Amino acid sequence: MLDRIAAQAPDFFSGPNASFVLEAVGRTLWMTFVGCTVGFLAGLAIAVLRQSRSPLTLPFRLLAIGYVEMFRRIPFLVILFLVLFAAQAIVPEASLLTLATIAVVLLATAFLSEIVRAGLDFVPQQQKEACHTLNFSSAQTLFYVILPQSWRVILPPTAAFVVMFIKDTSLASFIGVAELTFAGKMLVNNGFSPVLGFGTILVLYFLMSYPLSRLASHLEKRLAPSRNR
């Protein structure tokens, strides 16, 4: 086996293969960060909506709750296929990468909205009532009082979620997205040793996720004392 790896290594790490793998890394990062960024913003909007107690927003709150509860319980692979089949009828020209990113947004929105909601609930109700007494608008209460205190609860699990999703994007290979796992399969199918192909993919996943996992750990340790005061 070692002889085979040594013989194949020069061709495996050639320019075309390296370019192919780096493009796959870019697609993995695109799905993760674009999907989770949009999902976070949408999740923030849903979490804020669910904080409302106005009778006028009740139908929208019920829809938001239904969306979150449903998509938190559907496997990501199923969401990928649902988006793929729906797109064939609505936007058949959409690229597979775009469809996979939409699927990431749908799932990330559901999970991140719960993380954000936990952060918003962290702020004592007395502070919210005090803002109302001082005639703060809802926007002023949110941006000047609630969110500045909520970040300490929101950021660590959000970073951990992004780390998790870097790995989960590998499921996009099932619908044909040429992300990192798909690249490893293609290289092995082209005759390269699985140790070279998937070993390289393993290292690249580690290099992408480890800094974020350390960031999540750092945020958890740094913000925990403030959370307990």
C-alpha cells in the first residue's frame, strides 16, 4: 500500500488535482458561510417576531413556529432533495450549488433562530418592562438593550453550529454538488489510493473546522463569566 501511495503522490498533488480540490473547498465554504449567514439573519428575524405579543402578528408567529419545528426535525439530506425537486418545477436553470445553499439556509434558519431566541430570552423581563416605561420603541429596546446583552449567549453556539455544518455540507454530494467529499470520491474513482484521496479530504475538513471550533471554545470561556454575573 505504501508503495502505491508513494508512486501516486506526485500525480495526486499535481496542479490540476490541486485546483480541483481547492475549488471544492471553495464550494464547501460558500455553502457553509453564505448559507449560515443568511440563515442567521433570517433566524434573527424569526426570533424577534416570536418575541412580539401583538395580536396582529399572531398568524405570522404561528407560521414561524411551524417552520422552525418542522425544519429542525427534517434531515438535511431530505431538505436537499425537496429543494432539488421543487426547483425543477420553479427554476430549472438554477445551479446545484445554488440549490444546496438554499437548503443550508432553510435548515440554518430553523436552528439558528432557536439559538437567537435563547439569547433574547436571556435578558431579564424587568429590563424590557423598564424600556417600555421609558417609552423606548421596540427597535430601540432590541438594538440598545436586548441584543448587546444577548450576543454573549448567541455567539458560542452559533460558532459551534457553523463548525458542525462544515461537515454536514458533505451531504450535498448526493445531489451532485462538487464539494469536498465529492472531490475525494472523484479522485478515488480516477484510480488514486483511498488513503490519498480521503486522507487529504480529512485533513482539509480539519483545517477548515478546527479554527472555528477553537473560536467557539474561546467565546464560551470568555463570555461565560459575564453570563454568570
